Amino acid sequence: MDLSNNILCFGGCFKRCFKKTAYDVKFQGKWLRLKKTVDPELILWQNFAITKKSKCARKILFGFAMLLLLAACFYSVFLFERAIYDEEQQLPDFTCTTKVFSQVSRLEALADYKLAADKRNGDWHCYCSN
């Protein structure tokens, strides 16, 4: 091993330049690193016909589909939250601290509940919260 070869190896293979393992083999003047492979039965041979361009296109399409799905989920949550907020804004604001509301009977509250929403005076709400 000469010194000029070691200087060129400082970029990414510093460890390999000085320490050869049992899996390193010299072939036609170059060092090759061998590693164990999987059994041929475990290899999906039909995937070898797929080009790099096709694999890249599939990854981009899948990533775009996932981003679209994520955006749809966020948008649906936003719509539900907005619907809940709008419904809460339509509810009348009743304060049940007055003496009149604290003495509402069940029948008065039920009669108030059966009225149209714009004609209610809050008896039902105060009866349920007490």
C-alpha cells in the first residue's frame, strides 16, 4: 500500500484504507468490499425491470398523494372546528345569576324549551345548569 493511495482515501473511506477486513478482496488492483447477500428466493425478480426513472416517478407520485391526503385531513378538521364555532355563536348568552332564573321550575323550563329558538328566554338553560 503506497502513501499516495492513502491520501486519496481520506474523503470517505479512511477506515478502509488502513484496516482491511476479511470481506475486503483485491481484484485487478482495486479493493472490493464483499457482503453477504439474501437468498435468491427472497428477491423480487420482477422489480429488476423497473427503471430508476419509473421508481423516482412512483416516489414523487406517492409523496404528492400523501401530501394531498394530509391537506384534506387538515382542511376537514378546520371545517369541523369552524362549524362548531358557528354553532356556538348562534347560541344565546344567558347568565343565570339573577334570582328569577335560580327559581325556575321544571315545567317552566320545559315550556321554554318547546318555544321557537328565537323566542326562548333561557329558562331551560338555567334549569339544566342548576
